[in-house]
Amino acid sequence: MTDNVKPPRAKRDSLFLGATLDVGDGVSHDVRVRNLSATGMMVDGDANLEDGAQLTATIRGIGDIRGRVAWVVERRAGIAFDVAIDPTQARKSVSAAVKPPLPLESVPSIKRPGLRTR
């Protein structure tokens, strides 16, 4: 009798963000990430991926990560990463650098025409 014990799956976060896949054909393929875990992700899009294909995925907040296509069903595919990542980094907001406000003494005094001061 054999035991068909599968290793536990990594916790997956359902989300919706963009990523780019480079499968070595000289074209970057834009895909949507549907769920993400430390060891892989599920994507959908028109990337024409093949089982076992090696690729590099670029994910916002994480950067470039190498992996391979684990499965393909229609427009969706599972990607297994070569190394574990921290998926929470993809959820961090991207914000522009905010300039601090000017100190009050550096704001010039402006008088508007027609405005009387008392």
C-alpha cells in the first residue's frame, strides 16, 4: 500500500495585479497575477506559455524572479518560482516621493491688487 501524501500548499493571496513574463523569445508578455504565494503564482493572459518553459517574471514590489511553467489551462498558467519570495512585498503601495512643505517664513508675502488691509 502506498501513501499518496502531498506536501502542504503554500498560503496563497488572491489579488489582481500586473506582471511581465520574459520566456526568452525577445518579447515581454503582460499578464495578470490572480494569486501569489512564496513559491509560485497563477497568471492569466495571452502569453502562449508551454509546460516546463523557463521564464523570468517581473512583479511590482518584488522585481525579477526566475521560475518555470508548472501547468497551463487555456489562458491561465501556474508558475513555480526557483526561490521563495515574500509575497507581501507585491501588496505594498507604490507612492511618489512627497516633498515636505515649505516653512512659513520662506513663503513670500503676496498682496493682491484691490485688496485692502485694515
